[in-house]
Amino acid sequence: MSGSGPDAPQPDSSEESGLQEAERDWAAAKAFYDNLVTKRPRPPKPQHAITVAVSSRALFDLVEERRIYEEQGVEKYVEYQQENENVTLKPGPAFHFVKALEHVNARLLELYPDDEERFDIVLMTNNHAQVGVRLINSINHYGLTIERFCMTGGKSPVGYLTAYLTNLYLSADSEKVQEAIEAGIASATMFTANKDVAYSDTQLRVAFDGDAVLFSDESEQIVKEQGLDKFFEHEQLNENKPLAQGPLKGFLEDLGKLQKKFYAKNERLNCPIRTFLVTARSAASSGARVLKTLRSWGLEIDEALFLAGAPKGPILVKIRPHIFFDDQMFHIEGAQKLGTIAAHVPYGVAQKYQKSA
């Protein structure tokens, strides 16, 4: 374990006592709730959960409400939300993804009823508490299990992500996502698809770009600054050197851990999670390093698609992922046009080129 050597700093006594107190609080809360009878699954303990924080504008379609806020101000916005709190909000770009996470949870609870290693969805929003009733009513209408809210009354919620032990943050606000990425939290800006498509109700399908998403932007820097030939040469020379991790590597790792729980119950062929690598890399020229990097991490990807620069949109139509992560906006826009819900990861050298363009 890192940091366990003779020169490692000793744990701070106040930090240690704080952790012990938190454990006691959880034990007391569990003892209380264990005596209550309910059919609703209880949220897992945050230390064991894979916490996905979703903003209200990612979960629901709040385009009209946002227009009122921008044109008429916060008071009119809150008034409108209160007047319409019994009007159910329509699904937003992260809605089907959240539904798929909850299906995985239901399957895990069938196989491991006492296990807490599953998804915990948190609504993370800068909305005012007065808007909470409409959000709760809409969540209940759709039968979503979202018990934990963070409503910050106009302040950025990003500072709370670490406190909530967040594994993934999805928002419609690119500035907040950038702030979270810079804080080291896996994050992406959600974009609604331009077409309605049917999504799987029985399998969570997640598609990842490679460079600057699962992996660092080391190789992408060479493409941008020195061209493709130098990139191919670099990748072949470094084929056996694993790439550094990118911002979404941890989330792929989380998905892999849950997949293994299904495999352990002989459910590999019926696993409710499927992962995809959709990369602009060429297989022959630069694919080996990617696959060897994943192997060195002990991670599996269910399907790897090397497109050699071809558009990603048509392939994504066949995959129909609940979410597709990419660092380049032209891939996001291409996916959107053909009906894929895409999530922009603002990380790496491509952001500099997008801004200058």
C-alpha cells in the first residue's frame, strides 16, 4: 500500500477521531433504520457505493425554466417552479443513464441482498430549496431511487462533490464540470441527443473514447503538435509502456468491479453492464498500446472499436449507449446529430485547440 513505508506521515489524531465518529454515526443510523420496515432499498454506505452525482438540468429537461431564470431572474424562476410543482418534468440527457444504473442496482440486490457495493445517485444542484418539491415529485413520478440531495441555493455545488465521495459528476453546466475536472473528479457535460432512440431497459451500455478520457492526453499531444506519422512512430516505440490514466479510468474500473460480481454468480452472458471503447485510433498502427494498457490495469472492455479517423456517430447508432464520453466537441456533435446522448470531458490538449478554433 502506498504511503505505508517508514517515512510515511502518521495519521493525524483529529482526522482519525473524525473517522471513528463518522463510523459511530453510521452504526447508529443503521441500527435505527434496521428497525423500520420498508420495501424501498436503502442507500448504500458512501464508502462502499459508486456515487454518481447528477445535476437537475442533466436529469430533467429544464430548458424553459432556465430561460425564465436568465430572462426574468431568480425570483420569477422560483415562483414558476412553485406554481408548477405538480407538473412532472420531462426526462433530461442523463435520465436514461440513471434508469440503467438503477436496473443494475436491482439485479445486484437480487444476487447480493446484503452487499452495499452498488450505485448511489445523488442530485447535486445549485437550485434553491423551494424548487425541491417539484424535483422530488418528478423523481417519485418516474420511480427513481434518489434519496440524497444537495441543493445549494445559487452557489456552485462542486465543493460538495468530495464530501459526497463522488465517483462521477454529470452536469449541463460546462463551467462547473471544468471546475470538477480540475479538482480531480471524473466529470462530463451532458448533451441531449437530436433524435429520440430506444435505449436498453435491461443493460447499462457505456461508451468511452480513449485518449484524454480513459487515458491521458500524452499521445493526443503528439498528434496535435507533430502530426500522425510521428504519433504512429511514438505509439509503436512505446507499445509496451502503459499510458497514464485519464479522468474516466476510475469509472471504467468501477464498472468492471460490478461486472465481476455478476461473473462470480455465473451471469457473464446475462450481465446488465456492457462497456465499449470507441476510438479514432487505427488498430494496426496504434491499437496495441491501448489494449496492453487496459491489460496492465487489470481492466476488461467488452467491445473495442478502432475507427481510424472515421466518424463515430454511425457506430454509436449501432451501440445505442446510455452515455458516450469524449473529449472533442466535434465527436460529441456528430454523436448528437444521430441520436446518441453524449458527455463532453473537458480534459487535455484538445481543449486548447477547441478554444483557439
